[in-house]
Amino acid sequence: MMSGCGLTGDDDGDSQEGEQNGEAENGSPVETEEVIGEGTFPYYDNKGEVTFEINGFTERGDLLQMDYTVTPGTPESDARNDPTLRNLFDAGSGGNIHLLDTDNLRRHTVVEDESGTPLESDPWDTALPYDEPTTLTAFFASAEDMETVDVYLYEFPPIMDVPVNTEGGE
């Protein structure tokens, strides 16, 4: 289904100059996009701040695609040369993102493909350049009657009451 895909946005085949980690994949650069939920939190032992923006949800058959933007600020000290999801946020494989539908008392986790790989950006390979927005994607099972959700990302406090105004996808 998603073989070989890092789920980090559109892959136009270009690599960014100055990439520190040869295996790191970059998400799509963000242009003007709708923001339906956001939060800014301290990270890296309170040496920096990261901003998460939820850009939208798209129905794709039985899947619900969530696009979001991550912008890690440069830490005041001890900045890494190769910032990735894993080394900035201690993200492990799977279980990094979930949605909480408080109206219907349901927790929605990221779905996995047939080999058990979560359909979210790979924490080991997804580069997050400091002070630059990076668009990422995660997929959940589509659910009817979801109006708002609390979005949990990488052990940070939730972004509360994000509207799930879905639009049809491909």
C-alpha cells in the first residue's frame, strides 16, 4: 500500500541543499495553508519551542488523512546537527500520534499497512530543519460523526477541539 513512502508530503524528487543526514527525508515546504488548530510547546529540556499546526483532514476512502506542520525553533544551546522527529522529540516507531474524540469517547490511532508499518512520518528518517515549517501526514481509520478531536503529537500536550471538517480526496 505505502511501500517505500516516508509519508512526508509530496515527493518532487528534489533534495534540499545542506541536508545533514543522507537518509533523512524532508516534508513539503509549507505555503499559505489553512490552520485549524495549533499549539506551541517547549522542547529539548526547555531550550527551544516547537509549533505544531493542524492543516486539515481529508477523507480517502476508509482512511482519514491528517496534514500537519511542525516548526522546531533552534534550541538556545546544544542544537543537533541532524534534527529529526526521533532525536528532537524522542519519537519511537508507532504510537506517536492519536486523535481523541471526546464526544463519542473514542481514541483513534494511526493505522498500519499490511506489514505493520504505521502510516505516519518515520521518526528515524524525517528531517526537521530548525526554524523551517515541515508538512507531515498521518492516516487514521475514517470515522463518521467526528466533529472535533483533541490531537496528541509526540508526547506534547494535546491541541484541543480541532474541527474535523473533511473534504473528499482522491
